[in-house]
Amino acid sequence: MELSICHLYPEVLNLYGDRGNIQCIKRRLEWRGISSSVTELKIGEQADFTRFDLYFIGGGQDFEQEVLLDDLHTGKDREIRAAINDGRTFLCICGGYQMMGTYYETGEGVRCDYLGAVDLYTVGGKTRMIDNYCFRLGQESGGSTVVGFENHSGRTYLGKGVKPLGTVLKGCGNNGEDGTEGVRFKNVYGTYSHGPVLPKNPALCDEIIRSALARKYGAAILEPLPDRFEKQAHDLVYERIMSGTMSTD
Ligand code: GLN
């Protein structure tokens, strides 16, 4: 078995080392004897989008999100929508997650028309939502808890019939109002959780890997890994966030 991974816009969307998620996916595949390759697709570059099984898009600041708009609308938008409708897996973080929606209106009133691949939109607010946070994945994504770090001014609202990735246990998530976090649409996993979220949330990483393998090879059963340190990291951070003893200093 083999997975082809495409890292979209690595040169502009990589806040907090979001790319660590790709390393985590690769390593967990390797530990199971499954090979993978990573192709970086930058502004101005084209590729055959039917070649990839798993796409990764990181987060960025408003400026970077605006910078790539022209490139996105040179045809990549159409190809991304087709890949999503074809059931290919996408992990999208923060700004990359906002890109999946119809638009993002910044706090300054600049409107960025995005992909419209998922029925959601984002509006910039006056205050930022910054902190460590925690959410529980929906049953269709495995139901486990996820610990992460969010930093966004955008408030994301999901259309009717679109499911969130999970439910906020502590923190703000999509908008700080409705208790939703991220989105799960087909095999698109969108989240506000920055930095390498996957190493300390191995259940989420395996869920993402499983969806890509299942699409390519039919049902995918992943061999369990020991995950001693991963679980320790998750549990320690979970306890601290939930008890309010995790400092951002
Ligand atoms: N620019 C977006 C916001 O602030 C995304 C931020 C990010 O990716 N960290 O809402």
C-alpha cells in the first residue's frame, strides 16, 4: 500500500509548524510498513490532482490568505472541488480550513472569495480567539478527544446539514458561540487546531489515514501502535486544559 500526499501552498501556509502533521502521518504509515510520498505544490505550480490521496493545507495570516487567492482561481479551485467530491482526504488547518468555505471577510472588510467546496463561511471579528483548547470528535470521526491550540479572529459558521468535526469541550472552536469545532464533510477534516495537532492526537491521525486508505483500497484496518508517549502527551495536556492549569506563557 502507498499514499501520495500533496502539501498545498507550503511556502505561505505554515504557521506554528503545521507541516509537522505531514511528518506524523508519514511516520505512522511507515511504522505499519506503508510507504508514502509528499509533493509540495506552491503558488504558480500545477499538478494532476487525481494523482494524490491525501491533501494537507496549513494556516496563515490574513495577508497570506489574500496572496494566494489569484493562484487558487487559476483552476486549482475546480480541481480541489473535484478531488473533494471524489472522496479524497483533506486535512485543513485554520486559514486552510477557512479556504474550504465560500468566503472569508476579514476584520478590515476585505472579502476573499474561496473554494465553496464546503457550505461554510467565515467573518473576521474584533478579538482573537487564542488559547489551548479541547474538543470531542463526532462519532463519524471516531469520537475521541482532541487537544490543540487555536489562534484566529475569523468566526466560522457551518451551513445547515454540514457537520462539525467535533464539539468544543473547552475553548472557542468555530465561533465561540455554538459549541462547534471544525468541519467534517466527505473526507475533508477542517480544524482550527494549529501546529502539529496530530502527534498528540494519534486517534485523529489514524482516522485521517484510514479514510485515505479506505478510499484507495476499500476497507482499511490499521494495525494498532503502542502510542505510549503519544497517549501520555494527550492525557497530560487534556487534564491541564480541562482543569484550567495549562498556561500559554
Ligand atoms: N487569518 C485567519 C484568522 O485570523 C486565519 C488565522 C490562522 O490561520 N491562524 O481567522
